[in-house]
Amino acid sequence: MEADAPQYISGLLRAWSEGDQTALERLIPIVDAKLRRIAEHYLRRNRPAATMDTSSLVNEAYLRLLDVKQVGWHDRVHFFALSSGIMRGILVDHVRARRSAKRGRGVQPLPLDEAIAASPAPDSDLVAIDEALNELSKVDPRRGRVVELRFFGGLSVEETAEALSVSPATVMRDWTVAKLFLMRELTRGVSP
């Protein structure tokens, strides 16, 4: 069986989840390129906000994946979907930490409306998108996952459908509705 075949990767994931550390050692070189593409996708979409590089993001994701206990990996799509969510969390945490470190360095407080107008968009955008996505996930968890997998993870419609066990048409409908929800959330309170 070819080393990057989906069945081979899924088998290694199952073996790893059952405690086989050699499976993990064989898995990492195979999935590394896809994880780097996911990381590059995130960083490209959020370049000004993300001061991390691809290697740092992937390495941090590996560390967090190693901490995930008792995951019964279904297949490679499940693995990449979880990895995508982990990377999103890493970037949002990174932006929040950067923003927190910048607070209070001799800057005079501004009224909220002036602060919004004066704030640099990139950090705010990533955190605002994350917050809007969290709201969507509360209302409709599947649509939230569709956005996470498509927007943040860079998965195709077919890969997203496979990860969520729905049809590609359902993914497209969810994607359309989710984008409208997020647009409304992101523009709420913004004057024309």
C-alpha cells in the first residue's frame, strides 16, 4: 500500500490511538506536508495578525496533538479536521497574548468607538472572526464546523463533507448560511 494512501494513514492513526508509538513515528513524515499546507493557509489568511511562521505553528500543533488523549481516530480527514481546529486555537491564543502584552504601555485610553476606528484590523479581525464563529457554533455546531474546516482548515467541500458525514450539497448550504451569519455578526454595531 502506498505510504500516503488514505487507508494507510487511517490505519496508522488507529494504531497510534491504540498506543503504538512506532505508528506515530511513521505517521508524522506522511502528514507533515498536509499540516504545513493547513498552517500556511491559516497564516496566509491572517498574515498581519499572525507573527508565527509555518514551522512554529505546525510544531505547536504537534505538541498539542500529542497531549490529546483517548482520541479514537476515524480516519485521516478526522485527524486533519482536529489539527485544523488546534491550529486555529493556537493562532487566536497567540493574537490575544500579543494584544494583552501591548496593553497599557503608556497609551491613553480611548472611548470604545474611537478605539475601534483607530485599532489595526488584523488582530481584531482574527479575534472577531473567532468570536463570531464561537457564536455560530453555539447556535448551529455543524455550520460552525463547516466554517472551521473550510475557512481555517482549507479543506475542500468533499473533505469537509467526509469529515462531517454529510453530503457535499449539505456542506455548500451550511457554508452559505454560515457566511451570512458571520457577516451579520462581524458587521453588528459597525456604522455605515
